[in-house]
Amino acid sequence: MFLARVAGTVVATHKDPRLKGYKLLLVVPVDPDGNDEGGYVVAVDTVNAGYKETVLVVRGSSARMADGMDERPVDASIVGIVDSADVDD
């Protein structure tokens, strides 16, 4: 599981039928302070996240365990919208 910021959307007019009706978002991994860590990940949105929101993303087999993702070809799912992240020094 990692923190990410929603950077945009992905539009795919032709995709696996099991993904129809699901929003695909482009996310950038971030550190707890919200600084970009580089790279992008396409993730299926299961929580109705919005642009520039900080979200929790799971990958691999955990992504298929997200709500409604069973038996779907996904590698990354957004499973939460983050209100805050605190790190003890």
C-alpha cells in the first residue's frame, strides 16, 4: 500500500469488458509530506477520488481484493482517500 496524488484520468474507449463502468485514474506516488516520488501508476478508482486528492493505493493481488474488483484484470486500485498522514520523528 502506498500514498499517491491523483494527477489525472485515463480514457480507454476499448478495454476489457470487466472494466466497463470503472474510472481509471493516473496517480503519482508521494511521501507523507505530499512530495512527488516520481513515476505514474494507472489505478482503478473504487472510492470516487478526485483530482489532486491524496489517496491510498494497493497493487498486485491486493488490488483485486478491493470492493468490486474480484475477477477483474487490475494491478492497482485506489482504496481510500487520505485526510492526513503524520510521521513521528
